[in-house]
Amino acid sequence: MAVGEIGLDFYWDKAFTRQQFDAFNIQMELALQYGSPIVIHTRSAMKETIEAVKPFAARGLQGIFHCFGDSNDTAKQIIDLGFYLGIGGVLTYKNANLGETLKDISLDHIVLETDAPYLAPVPLRGKRNESSYLSFIAEKLALVKNTTVEEVAEVTSANAEKIFGQ
């Protein structure tokens, strides 16, 4: 079981940056101590988050960068840490470049996720998100990767089972 969604968020306010780093480090240490994966939420702090995770990943910490929506270079840095990319409804958005980013990323490094109740995929954008909408994300990822929805579902589900130990 994951310790919980943890991470750094510099989007609204940088006044508590030190406290965020301190709490993040404590949570990563606990995850290592208990052998649990982490799910990382980072907003406007990707570079800092990756740097903070590096020493813990070197000690065996694993997890998912939740709601990934960054560049190909960033995706590769995360994968090099042994972490997965959490891909949700943003992949389906018209102006999101996430599909282009994921073209060269193996399905072996991806898990599908919602950000329920937020970020519902197209054609349900603006509605309350729920896990039954994952099929729209799987369909879009299959299109991006030029593969089948079945393969996307099989590989990403196997990845989730690996990370969460089911």
C-alpha cells in the first residue's frame, strides 16, 4: 500500500518551501522504512522534486509521478529513477502535448490513473471524474502508441500490480 500522495507544490505559494521539503523527506524515509511505494504530486516544482527523490530512489524507493504532464526529458529522468509515469485525463485534452511526449516512452513505464474527482478525460471534461473513465485514457494512449487498447490495459495494469504488490 502506498504511503499516500506526497510531494511538492509551488504553484500557489512558496512561503513554506522548506517545510514542504522536510515533510517530503520524512514521508520518503517512512516509505523506505515500510517498503511502500509513494505517489508523488508535484506542481511547478518538477526539477526540485526529482532532485529530492534521487537519493531515496538510490536506496530503493519506488513509486509513481502522479498526473504526469511534463517533457520527454523529464519523463526519462523519472524513469531512470525507477519510477512510473501516472497518466490521466490530461492526455485526451486537445492542447496537451502529452501524447507527443509519450510516443517514445515504453508502456512498461506507465500506469493509468484518474485524478478523481478532477481532470475528467474528453469527452467528459468538466464532469466529475471517476475510475470508469479510464477507458477513454486507454483509448487515447493506444492511439498515441499505435497499439491496441487491450495491450495498453494489460501492460499498465501489470505495472500497477508491480508497484503496489498485488
